[in-house]
Amino acid sequence: MSVALDREKLFAARLHAVRVRPYLATALFALHVVESRRVPTMAVDRYWRCYVSPEFVARMPVEELAGVWVHEASHLLRDHHGRSDRVARERGLTGAGDRLRMNIAADCEINDDVYGDGLVQPEDAVTPRTLGLPAGELMEDYLRQFRLGPWLDDKAAWLDCGSGADGLDRGWDLGPDGAEGLSAQEQDAVRFRVAQGIIGAPGDAPRGWRRWAEEAFHPPQPWRQLLGAALRSAVSGAGAGEDHSYGRPSRRSVALPGIVLPSLRRRPPRVSVVIDTSGSVSDAELGSALLEVAAISRALGGRRDLVSVLPCDASARVVHPLCQAEGIPLVGGGGTDLRAGFATALRARPQPDVVVALTDGQTPWPSRRPPCRTIVGLFRRSGPRVNENNPDYVPDHPPDWARVVRIG
């Protein structure tokens, strides 16, 4: 006789998980429950559906079910399906056994800090200690350190967390066209809200979650190192961040009796960031631009007062100091002419030592070299850039006097 799914018990377990892990509440409530008798326990797909076995719910205590809720949500928050797909391509891992190893490695990544403090660890849960491995590492690291063995034969059912854990589609998956799945944008919004909660209450989350939250806010990107290097090169060049001061007379004054010469004093460089807000720049790219502004501030030692932001489409708008970054309105949506942005940035007093332009490149450029260092961050485009009103239009390449870094 088949058992009916006890939803009251299942949701009571979720509520218990929210009480003991409040920073994961957004993710736990974002999961849509799908009853399935084909699922051994509980499993998730990449669209944030949670497939639940009625028999599994019936035999599990509420406290252990709460731990399973957190476990499954953790797979999706940490993008284990996407990371497994990337690892499979990079390392040539194609078999079902390889995907099972990825599931186990993903379990090791999250299980070392999921349980305890109100969450009971199920008896068969795999942790790094189970495999004799160190705690605190990532799925990709664990995957290199173990192979499948016969001891897994009686545990395989528990280890099947679904395609949301290892990227391999299951027969019970509803797929991209099924009901109640989250879009990629909705998934990113959930991750952002969870990361925001963890960073806002740094003492409540384990170290692994704090590390994940920092990367969710500021994901490591190769172009950020290039941008930082270009910026450091610009501000360390001759004439950048230098001024004359009589506070300490020049040593050359001794050769000119009766004359006091000023000395050159190094002052913190000022950076003006011109952000392309034209209609051809997507919301995602504008979000990327704000992350780059934060990276620029870090490259200057965290001196937000030295960075100003200027949104610009066909005309330059108000210059915003970075100390007000949270409220900077990136308005625009028209055509593109960053020459107006450069002109406004260079009229500022004191004048910037470096101008950074973040753009898709569909703009005319100043005809003359600005009197300061210039860095252009170009958003990557998969196809040729065109003007919808002129099919023969080819955007000008940034001028030779600009240091170009490709973003994305």
C-alpha cells in the first residue's frame, strides 16, 4: 500500500531548517516541492524543483528532514550542477560513475558545515571525514582525491541528490519546460539575497558559507586582475598623483640661496569612472560595471572618496562620488557618445589622474588624448556589434592612447 506524502511534516521540517539557518530562508522557500515515487529520498533539479519520496518523508524524523532540506538547497546555491558540467568538459568525465563521484564530492563540500546547531546529521551522510579527506575544501578539489569503491553499493540511494547536484538529468526531471521552475535570473536573485543575509550577519554563518557569500557578491574574474593591473600602472606613472608643496622645500633650494623651491609630493590619485548607460548596454553589464567600480576602489586601498562615477549615454549626467555608490542611478537608454562623458570628467576640480570608461564600444571617441591616463573596459560581445539604424555601421576601436581591458 502506497504512502501519501505528509506535506505537513515536510513543511514543518522546512520551517525548522529556517529557524536554525535563517540566512538560508530565501533559498529554502524558493524550492518547489514535487511528489515523486521514482525518487529514492529527496533530490533537486537545476530549476529549483525539489522531488520528494513519500516513503522517505514517512520514515525520517523531522529534525533529520530539516537537515536534508538544507543539504539540497546548498547544492543549488553553490551551483553544483553548473560546476559539475564545467568539470566534466575540462576533465573528459562522461560516465554515470563520474557524475556519482561529482555528487559525492559536492556532498563533501557542503556536509562539513551543514549539520549541528539544530540540524541532525543522517546516519548515511557522506562527509570528508567519511572518505578520510580534510574538511573545508571545494567539490573540484575533493573530486581528485577519491575513487568509487564497493562500500558505496548500499549507500547509492542516499547519494542521489538529483541533477541539481551533479548536472546529469534524471528520468523524474520535469525539464526546462515543466511547471514551477525558476529562471536563471530568479535563481541569481535567490543566491544574491542569501549572500546578502550571510554578509549582513557575519557571525552566524560557518566559514564555508561566508566564503561562498563573498564570491557571490564579487565573483573572481580574470579581467578584474587585468583592470587592477592597468589601474596600478596608470596611477604609478610619471605625473599621476603628484603635486608641488612648500611644506617640505626641495633639496635643490640649497643651490639657489634666498630662493625656496617646492618639492614634489605624492598624493593619492583620483579616478573618474565613465559608465556607458546607452540602450545597447544590458542590465547585467551595468551590474558588472558597478562591481568594477568597487574593484577600482579596492585597487586604491579602499579610498572611496577618490573615485567618482559618471553615467553617460549620448550626454553626460551628474558626477556621483563613490561614497554614495549604493544610490548611484545608472540612468540612460539613448544613443552613445562617451565624448561628453570624457569632457565632463575632465572638467572636474580637482581633475582626475585616471579616467576609466566602461562601455560596449559603440561610441565615438575623443579626437585628442586626454591630459591623464585612460583605461577602457570593453564588455564582451558574442557577435558583431551593429547599429540597428545603420546596418553598415562599424564601431570605432578605442584609440591607441587608451589601455583596453576586455570585461566578461
